[in-house]
Amino acid sequence: DTGVSQDPRHKITKRGQNVTFRCDPISEHNRLYWYRQTLGQGPEFLTYFQNEAQLEKSRLLSDRFSAERPKGSFSTLEIQRTEQGDSAMYLCASRETGFDETQYFGPGTRLLVL
Amino acid sequence: AQSVTQLDSHVSVSEGTPVLLRCNYSSSYSPSLFWYVQHPNKGLQLLLKYTSAATLVKGINGFEAEFKKSETSFHLTKPSAHMSDAAEYFCVVSLGLTGGGNKLTFGTGTQLKVEL
């Protein structure tokens, strides 16, 4: 399967702990995105990478959130000092360079903060 | 700002009857529009996309959508519903970002229920 993969699929943590999620995009895609989806809502944009450069961050991405894509391939999203409000599905998507704006999504990481 | 409004949060149809999921968009120029589907515990899957070519767009699994600029609508239809179509459907508009990337703005979703 050459789709977008995410790890872990599920994460339960206690409030105040740090968590890190990983996303592996489709191999030839140089653009990578993170979104967050809360229950009953559509996904909301968090941040965007072109290769290793983080080019855009949403105001939803508080100082406790940091994302990296060090070698322009996989990406990590870290949440420090988790809060119950961080409970959500974290989605990763990727797309290729060019005019086609289609983004291909991974299965997501579901985070529950107790 | 670009946005989409999905007019129904829940739609229920009988198997074999037509499906209509409504979406209106707001954009200062001709946008790129998408419909994605999300089955329980599965990732978002692209159904179809409009990118200023043909206004009637055909997608996977028999779905299609028509871009109507005069009505600012992009409704999703299917002639005959199947049980496997039961899922959450999102209407999505794309906004360009720095460096040639794009941000997808999702509607709030329409939950489609298909009954026997």
C-alpha cells in the first residue's frame, strides 16, 4: 500500500503529558499537511510543509504544538502538556507539486486526553 | 474568506433511491471544490473534484456533482443509493497558500443514512 500512513492510530494519555504522532506521506509528494478533526466537525487546517520547510501555520496551532519534517519525507506532530481540549483526530495529508490541488489523507491518529 | 456550507447535517434515503447532498460555497473567484467521504474508522477518500474544467464532474462509485456559479452551489448526487454509501460526506473548498500549496476548508459534513 503506497498511501499516507500514520502512527499510532490511537493514543490515550493523561493531561499534562507530551505526545508525538508520525506521518509518512506518499513517497513522491513534497507537500504535507496536518489537520485536526473534533467530534461532529470537519477537519481544520493546522500546518503545511513544502519539503522540509514549514510554510504556514494556523492560529489553531498553539505554542504547545510543534511540527517537523526534518528530511522532507516523514513528519512528526508533537503536543506538549496535553489538555483535554486536545482530544481529537489528527489527520495528515500529502499532495504532489503541480496544479492538482487534491490532498490524499491518512487514516488519522485518534487522541484521547484523560 | 472562502467557505462552504453544507445545508443538511443528516440525510436519510432508501436503498435504490436518489441521493442529494447540498453544498453552497463562498469565494471571491472561481474556486477548486471537492467532495470527500469518510467511512467510520477510515480515512477521508476523495469522491470528486471541480477545477474549472467541465461543470458536471463525475466521481467514483456513481457520484457526480454540478458546479453552478450563478447559484454558488456544488451539490452531490447519485441516481441510486447503495447500503455501502452510508458515511459522512464533506464538501471542501481549496485556498492557495505560500509556495504553491493549498489549504482545504471543510464543511461541517452531512451524515448519509441508507435504509433498506
